[in-house]
Amino acid sequence: MKKSAILFILSAAVGVAMMGLGIIWPLIPVYAVELGAGGFLVGLIVASFNISRTLLSPLSGSISDKWGRKRFIASGLLIYAVLSIFYVLPENAETLILIRLLHGTASLLVVPVAMALTADIAPPQKLGLYMGTLNMAIMLGLGFGPAMGGIIRDTLGFNAAFYIMGGLALMTSLMVAVFIPSDKSHLSHIKRFKPYPVRKIIAHRTAAGILIMRFFAASGQGSVYTFLPILAMKIDLSSSQVGIILTMNIFLIAFLQRISGRLANRINPKHLIIAGTFASGITVLGIPFVNGFTPILILNILMGIANGLSLPGGLVITGRLGQTMGMASIMSLNDAAWGLGFIVSPILSGLILDWIGVSYVFIAGSLLILLGGVAVTVFLWNYK
């Protein structure tokens, strides 16, 4: 099978699965509040997805580098489908923590391994294009999901959103199992070597810069993605409006992935990362100072453009490092840094919400993103 065909099938499968995940994404904080959760518990419920994901990321990456990609991706999507049933069962908010921990574990088997497979099959001169294509599919799925989730919740209720997520995950698991060829048939050209240990990857200056930036960016962006629904409740926006705002944010990230991916192959990708990270931080700072649907939508559009520029640059650098360090190993660490940020973000933001109010959640988030911009500038200053 041609590499472009594998990329198309993989992107379609993972993108549709992420749409299912995106459907429930803006609903979890509101669902938790309806089950009686306060700000801190909402943050802990959201963070629990990334706690298991972060703790197990290095292990899943090294195993995938040794055992292959296809079985990991198909299994993770199947677990997504099974877990959708459990979301409708909790009678209290605390039970959601366990479900989210399991969901986070399943996610390890999907996105970072799919990125590793994409980097494996990409011709060197098209690495940015291939990574951008997969990331575009992921972001399109996550982007359409919140709008669908808001509409489904407003019309059919919470349970319908969870069942639809499960159905999409089951369908895409079958797509991967049936249509993606075995690893041996399309990865035989890749030279196998022992992946770098985690400590050696972290000690590498360029890798460390990307990981630190990912952590701070996720810590800040998580304040928007997690607590925008809470801010929306305060200013009387509907679930559908919140879904549209998040959809536009992520849709623009998705739209720019292939364009920015091509650009990252032609210029030094660090310039895209630095410019996009600083621009993202500035837009988040404006959110608590505006009121109403349209101004918040405009700021999220600008945030989406900024992140759409920066993400492919980071993936290109990570993909280049993975050719010697172990592709899934470094992709999983990249994912772990992002996940760790999403652990810190909702818990810290939940405490800020309880102590001084929701507006300060976004101010703190902006400062964290800007710290990531400073870190990546320093660590990648000499990157050629």
C-alpha cells in the first residue's frame, strides 16, 4: 500500500475518533458541576484524564517502538468505545475520576502512536506535510466535536453524547484493524535500533526545549479549553455557543496544519513555534476583559491561528529527533509533557476559580503560555 494511502486512512480513522472525544470535551466540566462538583473537583476530574496518560506515556512509547503500531492504535480505539458506556453510570462526581483515568490510559495507545507511525512512513522532505496532515485530521475532529457536543446536549442530553462518542470509536477501531496494513509490510525499510532512555532524551537541549514549551503551553491553553464553559455560564452563553467558540478555535488550528507543515520544511521551524506561542499567550490574556459571544469568539479565532502556526514546527523538530532517539519514545514524551500541562492547568485553575474568580484563571493561563514562549526561545536559540 502506498504511504499516502496509509496516511489518508490513518488520518481519517484518528480524526473521526477525536471527533467523538471532542463531543464530550466541553461537556465534562458542566456534567461534573451537575453531579455536585466544585471548582477544585472539576479541575481534578478534567486532570485525571492526563494523569494516567502522563505517567504511562514513556512506557507506551518504548513498547510501541519495539512491538509495532497498528495493534496499539486499534486497541486504544476499542477501549474508547467500551468506556463510553461507563460515562452514563456515575451518581456522583467522584466516580468520574476513575473513568477519566481509564480514558487517559486508552488515549496513550492512539494519538502518540499514530504520530509515530506517520513519522515512520513520511519521506524526509515531506515530514512536515505528513505530520501536518495527521494533526489537521486530529484537530478537525476535536474542532467539530465541541459544536456537535453542545447541540447534542441541548437537544438530546448528556447520555446521547457519550453513546455517540462510543459509536465513533468502535467504527474507527475497525477501520484501523481492517485497512491499515501490518507494520512489517510498510516499515521494513526502517532501521531498527534501541530507543534512547527517557533521561537521555530529556537531557538533549532541543528535545528539552520542545518538552518545556509543550508543558507551559498546555498549562495555559487548558485554562481556556476547560474553564471557558464555566465562564460561559457566568455570562449566559449556551452550550451550543461554547461549542461553536471552541470549534472555531480548533478548526483554525486544523486548517493551518498542512500550510504550516509545508512552511516548517522550508524555513527554520523554531520561528513558527516562537511566534505562535507568544501570540497565543497574548490572546488568552484578553478573554476575561471582554464580554459576550462575539468578542470571545474573535479572541479564540486569533488563538487558533497562533496555535496553528506553532504546532507543526514542534512536530517537525520532534520527528527529526525521533529518527535517532526512537519515534514513539519521543512522541510519547511530547504527549506526556502536554498531558502534564493539562494536569496542572485544571487543578491550578480550579483553585484560582475557588479563591479569586474565573477571570483570573485566564490571566494565569496567559502567563503560563508566555513562559513557554520564553523557554522555547532560550532552548532553541541555536537550533539550525
